[in-house]
Amino acid sequence: MLTRRATLGALAGLVPTAASASAYGFWIEPAWRLAVAEYRMTPANWPEGRRLTIAALSDLHAGEPYMPLERVHEIVQATNALRPDLVVLLGDLPAVGRFVTRAIPPAETIAVLRGLEAPVHAVLGNHDWWDDPDTQRLRGGLPRIAGLLEDAGFATLHNGAVKSGGVWVAGLGSLWAFREGRRFIGADNLDATLGAVTDGDPVVLLCHEPDIFPRVPQGRVAVTMSGHTHGGQVRLFGYSPVVPSAYGNRYAYGHVAEVGKHLIVSGGLGTTTLPVRFGVPPEITLLRLGSGWA
């Protein structure tokens, strides 16, 4: 029989466990851990004998106390140590939320990112748009952060494509670029993006939000790479309770294969809304394309 004393003792034992879990989720995992999530694949249209390594950095949300510039520098060093052929920035450099004690100006973050040794290609995320009031008001041009990325020597892709590393790197505008009440309006143009591809070499499509995936044509794009979801920030047993996607957990995290198409959703590096990560540590996403990897 469960006595009152035994019940109180069991509850007392839960207190330090809950406190430890809170400390881990609200500080240790988001602020201190850094993982490498590696994927290897050979898409059906991938040229035989060609290998390519892409490191993806997504959702930095640079700001104190969770993502200071020292932490960004650590991420840059860890990325260089992986020796990727290309680095892609999948959007959302600024920190947001009431728990940010200092929002780091994007120019300072980009100055640290210039330490990346591989060629860098970038797309803009929704917070890159939202944090620029001029683009919200005018709906014209691009956010200031696009110019800062270009000035740093990064290829910033907005509904266009460039050849790099023997593949086409295509970048789509954010699907959530503008807000009107509870409605999101995109700056994306998939036809124009893929229309910039002029030969048969494989295409790596970058888009901040993974919800573009059902619209990606089968056969033309080798792989789509996205961020935005942060893996839900809390993920247990392959399930995330909250995912900023119309498709819920379908595109929450990881490698998704549907009807012959491939999607990689990065868990990202920072946080939004609540500064918590549990079961989905900050990650550098590493994609190895082709066969024959050791």
C-alpha cells in the first residue's frame, strides 16, 4: 500500500530530476551543445563518380546570452574542421524574443561568418525579412541583410541559381517573408528559381521553410535543404509537439524521402520564442552526396 510518507518521498525525488531537466533544456543543450547531423545519399539523377560535401548552418539567431559571437566563432571553427566543399546558410541570422538580452547586429555576425573557408551560399529566412521594417512596409527590394551578406563575399540567392562545385545551387525566397495579421505571404518564385538553371547538372535547392517540398518537381532537383523548424526545439522519440509548418511533424526534422524526392531539414543552431532545446541539440548539418564515402 502506498503511504503518504512514500508518496511525499517520491514527489521529493522528482524535484531535483525536474530541476535538472529544466537546466538542461533551458541552458545546457541550447547554449553549450553542438552536434553534427550527417546524411549520405546518392539521388537518382546524381552523376556517377561525383562526390560533394555540403555543410548547412541554419537559424543562428545570434544574440546574447544563448548565441554570443564567441559561440558563432566556435560554430565556424567546427564547420571548417569538417572540410566541406560548400557551406550554405539557410536563413534567420537575427535573434528574436523577450529572452534576448542583447540582439547582435547582423553585420557583427556576418563578420565572424567570414571565417568560413569554403564557398558560402545563402538564402534569407523569415526573420531576416521581419527584422527589417522597410521591407515589411514597402514590399520592395530585399532586406538590408542581403546586402551585408553580398558585401562579405557570400552568394545570396533570391529566386535564382548559380553553378558551384559542379552543381547548381538554387535559392528560393522565404515563404513567410511578409505578415498580414495571422497570414504569411511569400517572396518565393519557384519557376524563376529553377528557370535560372541552364544545363543538366544536378540542382541543390535551398529554401528556409521546408513547406516548399511538395511543390518541388520530381526528377529535376537532387535534394532540397531547409531549416526554420529548429526540429521543433523539443523532440522526443521522433516527435515534436510544436512545429512551425503547415505539415506538422511531416517536415519537422531530418531526411524526408517522398515520391523519389529528397528533403533535408536542419535542426538549426539557435532558438526562438522560448530559449529551450530538448532532444534536438544545435547542429551543423552535413550532407555527403554521391557514393564511396569511407
